Amino acid sequence: MRARLIESPHRVAAGLVALLVLTAAMAATVIVDGRGPRPVAVTATDRFSAERALTHLQRFATEPRPLGSPASDRAREYLTGELESAGFSVQTQRGVGARASQGLATFGRVDNVIATLPGRASTGTVLLAAHYDSAATGPGASDDGAAVAAIMEVGRMIARQGDQRNDLVLLFTDGEEDGLLGAEAFAREHPLARAGGVVLNWEARGVGGPSLMFETSVDNAALVSLFAAVPHPRGDSSLVEVYRTMPNSTDFTALSKAGFTGLNFAYIENSSYYHTAGDTIGNLDRGSLQHHGENMLHLARALGTADLAELGSDHDATYFRLAGTMITYSNALVLPIALLAVVAVGAVVVLARRRGSAGSGQLLLAAASVAVPLGAAALLGQGMWSVLQWLRPEYQQMGGLLHRPQGYHWALVALAVTSVLGWYLPARRRLGPAAPAIGALAWPAGLGVVCAVVAPGASFLFALPALFGALGMLAALLPVRWSLWPVTVFTLGASVAAALLGPLSGNLIDGVGLTSGGAAAAGAALFVVMVLPLIELLLPGPAARRRVTVAVPVTAAAVWALLIAAGTVVDTFDARHPARAHLAYVLNADTGSASWVSGDTEPSGWTRTFVDSTDIARLSPGYARGAVWTGPAEPMALDGPVVEVLHRDGDTVTVHVASRRAASGLVLRVDHRIDRVVAAVAGAAPVELAVTGERADTWPGEIRFRDLPPDGVDITVRTPGTDRVRVTAADETHGLAAAPGFRSRPDDLVPSIREDGERIVVTRTVEL
């Protein structure tokens, strides 16, 4: 067996201390970066106060306020009155918002609240944006009530201060939850949108955690410099790169497409309450509200006094926190830094060969074989989520966003360790301990170069750990007489990986949940392979190698199983941490039969009191989306929606649709592909959408209209290639209390966030 890269006279103790130091570095990063400012009391008049903002929140965010609801109207009236009393000129923009997605056209009437405070010598508009509607399944205290309340308070403070150079506009959009409808209508129709400016958009995907700057417009360098100077900057440029590849969107998406430059913020922890009845003021972390507000106030003041014309840039910036300090640099430096990491790893290879620690063949084989533990960790981590859904069918409705996922997070770490040790212990027998450790560095170095080309803002996550890890390894190989020199300098170099790469798996779980278990485990495995020289110090010598090769991975796997068991014990459902259940009441107006419908894969005990089979014969054709459970329900005396043909021209037909029972929304399912839809309501210009693709697990085309006018809407739809189609129309009202036979959920169960749940629906099918 070849010699270890790092030796120490007390190697086990030295290895343990070094790993503890790296663990402490990771913990310190998580604690420092995960901590925002403490809430400020009402009496602090010169600072943003979360307690003052809460007084606004308590006035409008105690009940769900979906688009077009009476609660939404009450919220809008409150916002308008408060903004006018603060000195703003307030306008309500009424219009029709629209958005197209895969096989789907969504429209809705929206009422945006726009408050303007003119500047004394304006160079442009500073736009603070948040949406005041909520999901129908919860009061939306965080999403997005906290941001609305923070903007109200910041606007009041700036108006009282006066002497703002630039125009300040507060935009409270409507219909964000139904597809960014308010922001789309603002961007398409309002003169302020055509003028452009700088937008700061504020969101939430949980009820706690620091306010992260997670998205920017392109060429963000100047704005990032302003952001880096806020009192508590959180977030990094890797979030920007990841978010740009995701299908997710916020109002910032519509506003940036309209020409605004800007920044997008959200807090994302405790995301199990996202869009549920648990998104309440009681569950809101006051520190998150304070963080939103402090950063908002600082940026609004900085932008309010700046010459906005000088904030343009021709490049993006990389930004991240290290040792509690925000570091920023131009993306022009990203590729050189990544290449420097490759050079440093190459220098380690050269030095190792000269010392006889490893030959070229061993190094190449070791580097290639690192794919084994990384791939195994990814597969096992993703498989773990499948196992958890099998153990707990309720998790399938959670979308990976669990109430208490910490035990499962540590189980993913144990999987990563198991994968790495299961590969490393046999590899060290054949190749020696040096080759796998050096070969492992090639992976973050290579990923750094790849990201520098395709996602520059994320390159630092890999290039800097590789660079400093290689420098630490080079320093450890120097002939210094102090016996603790090798382990000390290598640990210092690896501390950068601990600070940047170590928290990656936890951040992924906070952001997208355990559905990303494979990526989280692979990230943890990448960090583990980078500290193999320290792990090697803990392993016995050649005499015990066969026993170790079997015992260590088996022990790690046993730890994983225990952590899974602990996770299932800890993460139970109760009134504070409820499970979710999907249920709708659906009346088929063509047959007069009614059904309870649930999209849950494994219905809960409460849900099974309503549904008992997967028979969809009672449902209108095209209504079901995916596999559903159904059960008989008592029919209500409700008329079906109106669908009247007004005009036909080949494959294009115009119909008038309306609800006889004044339903709040209407959905049309079409049994053919649609590619063009126009919606026209009285008092507004027609809105046209181009639609691509098809809906999955249901009829190919779908059209939604939210906040349906009492006299209905005219819909023109083209179904290319056919002039005969079937349409199932479904009008919807929120809430199940009026449905005959409905029984309230137990305390440990809340409505699921699936958009067709918690509704009374009346369907009718027609042939056009």
C-alpha cells in the first residue's frame, strides 16, 4: 500500500480534529448565513419595523384572498386607503391578464393597485412589487402578504422622509397565483411599464428563513454592487443560474420581459406551509419580515437617490458570502479562476508523480472512477424519496416539502458517506490512498470549468473549493518539519469547500424539497470525496483492510437505516404539522349525478369516507386529470355552465361561456390540440394567446378564466386540423362547506395545493 498523502504522529486524533473543524466551518456558515436581523419594535421610528408592518398584515392577511374574491376586494380597499393617506397617488388598473403554458391558456380579470410618489428630479422609476392575492387554500401571510406589508411600511417611511430624487412606484399585482395575470396586464398595457425602470420584486416560498436575492435581470453587475451593500445581504449567484433553468416564475418574470432591470427576493424555509392553510401570521417568522423590509428600505433609498441611467452594465457578476463577507467579482474572471483551479490540480498530479505517491495510470483510473460514488449517491438519494413515499403515502401530496426533514437530510448525508466509502475502500487497496484523493479534485475543477461556460454564476461553488483544496494539498506536500503542518494546511484549504460546498445539500432541500434527494446526496458525496486525505487518517492500516472494506460501508448503511427510522418517528402529522388531502365536489349537469373526486394516490382515512373507487364513469369526459378516486355524492340543484356557439370559421370557433350560478371561475377542456385563444369581456380589449404543446393526463387543450364576469366571456379558439371538437365546461366556486354531506377535515389535515381541489364544480359537455 502506498503512503498516505497526509501523515501525522497522532493521525486518528488529528483526523478527527480536522473533520470537526470542517464541520464547525459548515455549521458556522449555515448559522451565520441562515440568520437575518432581529425584529425591530414599533418604537424605532428611524428603522424598518416588522412589528409596524404586522399591523398592516393583520388587516388583510387573515383569510384566503384568491383572484376575484370578496377578501381580495377588501384587501385592495385597505391598501388603497392606506397608500392615499401616506401621500401616494393611487390608481387601480383594471384589465384582463393572460398567460399561455403547455396546452393551457389562462385568463382572468385583475385589479392592480399602483401607487406613485413623484421624485424631485427623476432619472427613472424605482418599482417595488409584490402580489396581494393569495392561493385559495390559505391566507398567504408570507406568500405574499409579508412583502405587501413591508412595501406599505417602506413606502410610508420614504414618503414621510421626502426629497426622493427618482419616482417611486409601489405595484401590488392581482392574480399572481393564477399565472402572473396582474403583472402580465401591467406589463402589456400600463404606460409605466413601457417607460421601464428598476424593479425590486418580493416573494416567499415558505414562512421563514433569510430573505434571499435569488434572481436578477441580465447584466446585473451594477445592481449586485448595490445589493452587496445592504445591511444583511443573503443569496448567491448560483441561485440565479439555477432559477434561470427552472420552469418556475414570479411577477419578476413578466416585469423583466417588459424591459425592467432588477432583483428578485424570497425567503424559502419551512416551505411545507407554502400555499396551505398553514401560511398564517402565527407561523410567519418575524425575522424574515424584518429582513425583507430592511433590505427593501436600503435598496429603495439607494436607488431613489441614484442616477438610474448609470446603473447599466454589460456583464453579470458572481456574488456569494464567505466567512460572513459578501464577495463579488465580474464574470469575466470566472473562467480564469476555473482554469487556475485546473492548473492547481495539475500541479498536485505532477508533484504526486514525482514523489511516487501515484502513477499516471492510477490517477486516471481513480479520477474516472469517482463517477461511481457520485452516481451511486444520486441514485440512492432519489430512491430514498421513493421509499419514503412508499412508507408514508401522505408525502406524495407534500411535493417533497416536509415539515421536519432534518432526519432525512442526515440520512442523505449517510447515503453519501456510504457511497464514497463503498468505492474508496476497495479503490485504496488497488490504487493506494493518494490516487483517489487526487483524482477526486478533478471533479470540482472540471465542474468549475463547465459552469464557467454554461452557468458562470455557479462556477464558484466548484472552482474555488477545487482551487483551495489543491493549494492545501500542495502545501501539505511541502517538506516542512512541523509534524502537524500537512493536516493543518490541508484542513485550511478544505475549509473553503466546507463553507461553500458543504451546505449545498441542505440548501437544495430547503429550496426544492426531498424530491431533489438525488442532487442533495450527490452534492454531499462531492464534498466527502474532497476530504478523503482526512478520512484516510481515521482508517486502519493494510492488516485490517479487508475487514474495514466490509465493516465501514455496512456501518454507514446501518446509520442510514436508523436515520430513516428516526425521521419517520419525528416527522409525524398533527395540528401544527398537518398532512394534505385533495377533494372536490363535481356535479355532472348532463346526467344529474354528483361525485366526490380526489387526486390523492393513497387517500387518507378522512378522504376515504367520500371516495371508494377509481371509477370515473359518472364524471364528464375530459374532466379527470390523471388517475383519480371517486365516490357518489348527493346531487345539488345547480344548472350547468352556458356554452353557446357565436361563430365558426373552419377550425376556429367563437363561443360565449357563462355560469348560471355566478361561479368565480370557468375551465374549458378541449379534446383536440389548441394553438390560438382569444378572450373578450365587456369593457376591456380582447386578449390573444398563442398556445403550444398539449396538456398531460387529460384532454389536450385547456382554457381557464378566473374572476368570471356575471355576463360571461367570449372565447375564440382554434383547433388546427379539425372542425369538430368536444368541450367539457366546468364552472367552479371555492370551498366545500355548501356541498351536501361534506364533513370538516380533522385538525391534522388541510386541503392540498392541487388547483382543482376544495371546489364545488358543475360540468357540462358539448360538441362544437
